[in-house]
Amino acid sequence: MEGLIMGCILCGCTTDNIIYDGEIRIGKQGVVDRKVLKCSNCGLERLDKFYGAEKYEEGEYHDHTRNPEFEVQDKEQRHYFNYLPSLRHKTVVDVGTGMGNFLDYAGFVAKNVIGVEPDENLRKHIPYRTYPYIEDVPSNIAEMVVSFNVIEHVEDPVKFAEEIKRVLTPYGGRAYIVTPNLDCLLVGVSEEYRKFWRRAAHNWYFYPRTLADCMRCAGLRVENVIPVHRRGLSNTLLWLRDGKPPDDRRLPQISRGMDNAWRGYLEDNMMSERIMVEVVKD
């Protein structure tokens, strides 16, 4: 069943503006027809209808999205460690752990690591304590919760954040939640990238401000919104030149220092590819 949302989950406004109406990609090759709606009050963006949780293990959605790439996830998980505080002596819960890449790294320093992964075929190969859903995790057990690129998939991101709050230890438990950034430079300047960036699996699209508002609606204190960018200047230039996903090569005219400077520029101006919100349970 495809979900329908009536009224903005952040501000309750019932007036949306249609900002896109057409094909949105599903997986690597398929497309579906969707509208992208934007709340006329707070600016939260979402699809007009989206896949419910049961779709993740069946039908067209399952066929197009069930081929996770270990090496790609491994690079991303290692990159996120640069933005996190120490995990030492903490119980850490990774919501949407996939193949367990983050848990592999966290397990070296954390006191305990716990994964949350709805896909049974992935979960049974993870050599750590795991649960299918965040709702299954006991309350008040984690000094830290991380969730990378999951909140945009869920049916209700406020309820998702409320569950993360429940799992955190009181008086200082922290969560770090990552999602694609609507203020990403390429989203703003490249129509081809924008078409590629939108996905039928992503029910919600967040600006830094709306992601922070979502956390506040869940009763979490927002300490920081952190820009996260992994790709360098070559990636941006190739997208603008070719209008399609480039490989990971660096253009010969672009030095490693230029790539690093470009990443820094995008992060300094909150135009990074992703954003990470740091929140606290008081």
C-alpha cells in the first residue's frame, strides 16, 4: 500500500505547492510517476505518495533496490566517522545498519554495538546484536544513536525521531542523523542532477532548517547541524559538463588540494551533499 499524508507533520499546514510532477527514478533503471510537494508554510518537501514499510521486501521496489554495494557503503561509513565524537565506552545503536559496515568500525572502541536492519537477509549475516526495527530496541540503553541516510525513507520522520529519543539514555544521550541536503549546490544548479537526486525511495527531502525542526517536534534538543561532503571538485565539474553520474576519477587539471578546498567551501556554506543533525535527549 502506498502512503498518503494529509497535512504537514511539522507545522500542520494543509496547503502544499506542487514543485515537480513527473518521473522519479526507482533503483538504477526504473521510474515511477510522482509529485513533489512543498509545504507552503514551513517548506518541508515530500512525495505525494510513497512506499510503506511492507514494500521494502516485495514487488517492484524490492527488485530495484535489493543490491547493496559493500564497498560503496564502506567508504561512506568511514567518512562519517570524521564527524562523530569518540565512541569509547559507549553503547552505540546504528539504525539502518545495512551490511553492518559502521558496526565493524565502532566495535573496536565502543562498549557495545547494536544494529537495526529490517532486511532479514542482511541481518542474519551481521555478527552483532540486531533488531528489525527501532521500535524493537529497549528504551534508555544507548549513549549514542547514529542513522545514516534512513530518515528520508521512513513514513513519519517525527515518529522515527521520537523512537530514537526513547532509545537514548536520559540526560545527555546523543544522536547523529544524516540525510541528503536540499541546499546541496548541485541540487540548486543542475536540473539533470536534481532528476537523478530525487528517488521514489526517498519520501522526504530536508533543508537543514526543516531537519532541525523535525528533531524539535520529536522533543530532542538540536545542538548542531553539520554539513557533510565527500566528493571533490571533479565530481561537480563532471556533473555540470556531462549531466550524468561520473565515476570517482579526478580530472587531471584538479589537484587533491583543490578537491579538499572545494569540499571545505561547500561545507562552510551549508551546500554539502548531506547534512548531519546532532541532537541531545535532556
